[in-house]
Amino acid sequence: MITVLRLGRLAYRWAHLLQRRLVAARQADRVGDVLLVVEHPPVITLGRGGGTEDLRVGADRLAALGVGLELTERGGRATYHGPGQLVFYPIFKLSPGRLHDFLWALEEAAIRTLARYGIAAGRDPEHPGVWVGREKVAAVGLAVSRDVTFHGLALNVAPDLGHFGLIVPCGLADRGVTSMARILGRAPGMLGVERAFCEELGAILGRSWQVGFQEAPWLVAPAPTGAAVARLEGLFRRERLHTVCEEALCPNIGECWGGGTATFMLLGDVCTRHCRFCAVASGRPGAPDPLEPYRVARAAARLGLRHVVVTSVARDDLPDGGAGQFAATIRAVRERLPHATVEVLIPDFGGSVRALELVVAARPDVLNHNVETVPRLYPVIQPRKDYRRALGVLAYAHRAGLKTKSGVILGMGETRGEVIGVLEDLRRFGCHIVTLGQYLQPTDRHLEVAEYIHPVEFEWYREVALAMGFEEAAAGPLVRSSYRAGELLRTALGR
């Protein structure tokens, strides 16, 4: 089975980093054969066969045009990548001596894809790639490490062909470059071309293919059993407290409760919103309990917590959205456990700055507000939230001098490039700590899982986040926004 991973639009450096991680994983048989599909922002890459002599302008001019420049370990010479060009990076383990056969298969898949659109393309016996007459429509350049391929083939669907004038493409000054859009007089849909290429490559290799990992044998968590779990369950029942561990069906409840920790959930167990990924019940909640903050503090003291995490359901029915309950709980915990750190995972309070200020004024050690997903999916997954407003909550807390944190759930239909875009936004708006975890469908009534994110990809996300400047990042299939929150804060403070 070939697993196709859609990266969307992604900077070359991050895609190359993912390739390297997947190559190592494929060598160790942690993953099967993977085909990455990506569009890059404008960038020129130089292969082993040629360097800066293929550039027609200097680095300063490229920078002014917003075109990047990258040295690579692939074969070939200078080539251009940009929006409108589909790049296919196969991370395949080959049998010895099969490299040229595989290179032929990539070219053949492109030739057959073009034929579906009525374009007669072929090979040049002297030069690699796919050609229409004397113009190249697809460039190919592979690298191999311990029998595993990376880099690959770039098919010009509808790129800005003017950017190819910045280089001598593939070192061939007497040849031209073309695209499907130029030949057809229209730009075909990128998804249609992508699918056609995957179908043709699968047919040539005699392999089936799928988009994303559709099974996840790595999703294993300990069951919530044992004396420690029973102790916490009894304590929460006696104190009439709710936890997000139970209400959100958290997969880590066995580990966390077994370790004597939990995340308290204020204001009941009924939410006024209905997000399609969340297991918490929605409906009409009851009135706030003014004694709840003190019971939370008492329970935290009995557990001997060094780091207390508090969240809540969304309460759009309350004038302050529940902000006052958060502030009262922070103060109660501070009084009962003066040496403990306090983290709050808050809703957006409907955009009320006055409500947010109530929480900020109570000075939690960490203010967490989850963006949850990429902007494109907000109308589908959480229509009553606003992406820019979520970033605004974090920016406000950051300006107030608080440590800020946010979380993203993956596997709901986003591309990798969109997730990287969210991470960039979070850093720009002052977020210090980020968590990334796998979406798991709570019931048949909730959004289906689009794909399972491989642990290798989560490792890549963490590496990217730290390279962006996050103080700490937790990324893994079972990571949730409050997972090992105390450890995460201590690590962030130590950086």
C-alpha cells in the first residue's frame, strides 16, 4: 500500500525536513512507502549536477522577488518550484538495482497523467524529465539513501512560467519550459491532476494507494484501572467535581489518573456550543455553583498537585462567559496551594475583552486557549468560534505578561501546510507553548477521522515548532492540551 500524504502549500525547508525524517523511518521499517504531494512557495533548488552558475540573477534579486534558494542532495541541476506546480516526493524502499526502473515509473506516471488531459508528452533520450516537444513539463531528480528514495518529480500544472526565466532550467539553455495550463489554454484542477498521477503510478507499480494513514496500530493507552484511579474517582464524586478527562473521553485518563493528576472542568458538564469533534455534552447547562472554586482547591490540595490545570465548558449563557469562575478558582487554589502553579484552559468568552481581563487579572501561570484546527475548517468543525479571535485571546494574554499556550487537533481534513501556517500564526501572536495531537472520533454522531497522523510526523511537527521559536512543544498521537502540562511548563521555563 502506498500512503499519499497531502502537504498542501509548504515551505521547501519544512518539506525537506519531513522527507529526511520519513527516509530514516522507512529505512527502519517504521513506515511503509509514502508519497508526499506538495506545492511550494516560490523557491529555486540546486541539485548535485549544477550550482549557482545556473542562476540568471543574484541572490539579492531573488530575495526581492520573494523567491527562495536552497541547495539539495538530489540529482540534476537548477529547477524552480512554486504555486501551481505539483511536486511528488516518493519515500520508497527499492530493491537493489531498481533505481532506473523507478525513475522510469515516475516519468511514465506523468506521461500517462498528461495523456488523460489530451497532452502528448514523452521522454528525451539525452535528458531526464517529461517533455512536450522541446519544452519540459515535468522535472525529475531523485536522491537515494540506503535504498530509500527521496526528492522526486515536479509537474507544471499552472505555475508562473516567468519565474523559470530566473534560472537556466536543468542547465539546458537551448530548451524551454511549459505547463499544462499553457498547452490547454486553461488551468486544470490540482486535485484532479494529483489523483490522476497517483492512480497511474499505482497502476505502473502494481500497487494500491490511499490518502493518509487509515489505520493506527500505534494508538495504545493504558486502561483507567487500579487503586489510584479509584481514589481519584471517589474524590471527584465526593466533591461533586467534573473533569475533562471523563467528559471529553480523554485517552490518557488511565495514565494521568494512575499518576494522581487530572484536569478540573468548571461550570458543569454541559456546553452551550456543539463542536463536531468534542465529546462534551451540549445543551442548556445549570446555574454556576459559587462554592465550586473552593472544592477544586480542596481536591487539588488532597491530591498534592504541584501544577493545577483548570478548564471549563463554554458558557455563552453567562454574562461573563464563566470568566469570574475561573478567576475565583485561581485565587482559591493560590490560597490553598501557594507553591503550586496554575494553568487555565479557557474558552473565548464570546470575544469579551472585559471577561478575558477578569482571568488575566487573576494571574494564572499559564493561559491556554486552543485554536483547535486550521482556519479553513472552522465553519465545519466549530462554527461558533472565530480563528482570529482565538489568536487575539493569546495575544492579549501575551501582552499582559502571561505564559501562553495553545493546542491543535490533527486528522480532521487539514493539510500539513495549513498546520504549519497555524504554528506560524501562533508564534506571531505570542504563543509560547503548543500541543499537537490526533483527533479521535468520540461517537458515530461526531466528525469522522479523515486520517491518522503517523508518530514520525508528530516528531516532525515538534521539530518544526521548536525551530520556529516555541519554548516547548508536545506532539504525539495521544497528546492533549493539558497532557503532562506541568512537565511542559517546567521544560519551557528551563529553556
